[in-house]
Amino acid sequence: MLQEFADLLVYQGLGLVPGSTLGGAINFFVYDSIKIFLMLTIIIFGVSILRSYFPAERTKKILSHKREFYGNIVAALLGIVTPFCSCSAVPVFIGFIESGVPLGITFSFLISSPMVNEVALVMLWGLLGWKIAAIYILSGVTIAIIAGYFIGKFQLEHLVQDYVYEMKVGDTEITDQSFAERLQYARDYTKEILKKVWLYVIIAIGIGGFIHGYAPEDFLVQYAGKDNIWAVPMAVLIGVPLYSNAAGVIPIVTALIQKGMSLGTALAFMMAVTALSFPEMIILRNVLKPKLIAIFVAILAVSIIFTGYLFNIII
Amino acid sequence: MKIEILGMGCTKCNTLEDTAKQAVKELNIDAEFVKVKDIKEIMKYGVMTTPALVVDGVVKVSGKVPSKDEIKAMLQ
């Protein structure tokens, strides 16, 4: 149905010739944009309703004094549904530590929360299919579990800024919302996210469409194909400064995959974009000593590079 | 009335402050505004998601910017 609408608009409405390069590119652009915005609206709305049942205060109570490994799994899963923005990373970190959430489990949450988010999920699902979206989520959660587990094992509690342990956090009650309030929250949240990402999505789908229509086939095979051993670490390096902008990166990555970038390299790149964010490191500097930030980045980078190589080998 | 805006200086904190100031003006009430930026002070309220709005020492909302009408309801 969407395809018919795009055909009607582009070939009848704009009078472009079906099968021409320009007509094809614009048709592709219209179809993808409508599809992505429909999916973003529906899925973000659904996820926000789910999220309203898991405020950070409740997640904190669930994770408090959990055993390692089992706790890491729960934390990584809760990271998907707990609303989180990097501007709240510091209070969330302090709140967790203060209420007895072990350090490694806190990290599992801090890794999974930005990496596995609904915007990335929609973009991957809509543009690359549900299988790749599922691979991304599974690898993201696995990385969060393992990286958090190791940070816990290394016993790095002394590398947290000392004041964190001296803090007294007031207790807030979790107010129960009515379903109408949850709907209201979901509506506001969906509007907020769409407002934030729409321009990036349109520009990125436009660039993706341009690459799709005009770049020669296989032009990336030599640089980003399976056989270039440096492609994965390079992709991670390039991904770090493009922080947390899944909406703007995934449409372009989709086009690059069609032009010969291998899937493992693409996954590593997208994970570096969402999980290794430079501003978040600066924010975390408030609660972590530099050495712990370095260890955190190193463990995360190694896990992401490993995941990239793994999928380059098995797919 | 004492109104505190909790947050470490994100853009949403400024939006919340502006909205709250408008609400106060429209309700024509006397209120003192304080911006709390120090993380230790913020944590004393048990708030984990910013920005947060505190009215006379009570946390009214955290983690989102409520609409002007919602703030008005909290102030009355």
C-alpha cells in the first residue's frame, strides 16, 4: 500500500518517469521516509507505554544488591525499557551506587540503555529487516552483560569519585500512574523524539537514496568489505565522534551495506555511534576517575570490535 | 513559595524554568526561583532524572518538562 502511494505521488504527481534514475531515487526516498515515520510513531508510542512502568527509581530497587552475572543480565534488559538520556547519567549512576547496586551491574545498565534504544530498533527494522534488528539488539545486550560483568570482576570500586559513596540520597515514592496518564506520557515522549530526529532522518534517507542511486556498485568492497582486516577498528574510530545519532547514521549505513560494506563492520560502526559517546564520557567524568573511564571505553571498544569480526566471519 | 529547578544545566532545564516562570506570572503568585545545579544538592531530593521541579521542598515532577497547565495545577 505504501509502495502504491509512493508510485502515485512520484510518477503521477511529480510526473517522473518510472525506471529512470531520478524517478527511482525519489520514489525510494518517499517510500522509505513514510515507512520510517509511521514505524517511529507506532513503536516509540508502544515502547513509551511500556517504559512508564519502569521509571529509574523502580529499576534501582530491582537491581539493588543483585548477584553478579544474573544481575548483569537483568540490568542489561532493564536498560532497554528504562527511559534514559545521557544528561541524567550522573544522577542515575549515583542513585544506583548509593542504593547498593553493584558497580558492574550499574555499568551493564549504563551500556545497554543508550545502545539498545527504540530509535535504533525502528531504523534497523525498517531499513534492514527484523533479522538485523534482532542481531543488533542481541549483541548489544550481550556486550552490556559481559562488559559490566568484567568491570565488576576487576573490583574497580576505588576508581569511582570518593564523594559518590558519601552521598545520602533522599527516597522518593514511586507514584502510580493511571493508564490515561501513561498514554499522555507516551504521546508527549513520541512527539519529543520525533521533533528531535525528523530532520536527521530525512537528510540521512536523502543521502542514502543518493548513494543508492548514483554510487557505483561494490565501490566499498575494497575498503569496508570482509577482507579488509582494518575495516572494523576504523569503523569504530569513525563512529565515536558521531555520538548517539542512530537516526542520522542508520539510513546511510544501509546504503553503504548495499554498496559492499560487510555486515559485521556496519554493526560495529552503529554500536560505536550509539554506545561510545564522547559527551557522555565527559559527563561521567563527574563520578568516575579518568582511569575507570579509560577501562570502560577500552572494554566497550574491544567488545564492539570483537562483535564486528564475529559477524564478518559468520555471515 | 519557593520553586527550585533541579538539573545540571541541560537545555530542558532552561525550558522548565521558562515554563514555570510563565505559569507563576499567569497565576499571579509570589515565588522565589532557585536553580540547583550541584549534583550533591540534586541527589538529596532523591531525583535520578533531570530536570526536576521542586515546590516548597516537595518534588513535583522529574525527568520531563511538564506543560504550563500542568505546572499551574502543581502550584495551586
